[in-house]
Amino acid sequence: VTGASFFVFSGALKSSSGYLAKSSIVEDGVMVQITAENMDSLRQALREMKDFTITCGKADAEDPQEHVHIQWVEDDKNFNKG
């Protein structure tokens, strides 16, 4: 589990790269490179406020290396109040 100050999602990963998706630490945030098709699905999930999972790693690997889970939770309006 990694906490981050920000996330960057890039839809520029080519299908021919051999990767499902790539993730990397950038300063105190995380950058996730995904295909254009996966970016469309991510945008739709965000619009509909639905959870979304991105599987990272080589497309031909038996076990994926990482998963990026975007999960909606209850809004805690008392957090960081003031």
C-alpha cells in the first residue's frame, strides 16, 4: 500500500509496449501510465463515482506486479475541519 500526495494518470501508453500499465513514484506522488482505451474506462468510472482497478505489469507475465485501486469511500466532512 502506498500513500501519495497526488496521482497522475497518463493515457499515452501504447498497446505495443508489452505492458498492461506502468506505475512509478514521482516525488511524493504516483504516476500511472495506461492505454488510451483504459483511460476512457477510467474517465467513465470517475464520472459515475465507481471503483476502478488498474493492473500493472507485463502483458505476458503470469502474475501481475501491481494493482492500482481507485476506491470511493464515505465523505468525512469533519476531516481537517478548520
